Amino acid sequence: MKRLFLILFCMGTLATTFTSCREDKDAGDEIEEAADEVGDEAEDIVD
């Protein structure tokens, strides 16, 4: 029973590690997002 729990725990940990929920972005998406943030901050300053 202890061995089964250990095996399931290790498999769950490995599955979580390799199937993380990170979002993959390319350089274009990052630049666009940064430009949007700067634009929003500029609007806040003007207000």
C-alpha cells in the first residue's frame, strides 16, 4: 500500500511538472503586450 502511494505520488509530480500551465509567447506577442501596457499607463497619466 505504501509503495503504491509512493508510485502514484511520483507519477503525479512528474505529470504536473511536464504539463505545466505556462503560456508560450513569441517575441511579437511580448512586444505587443508591452506596448499595450505603456499605452494604458500613458492614458492614466493624462487623466
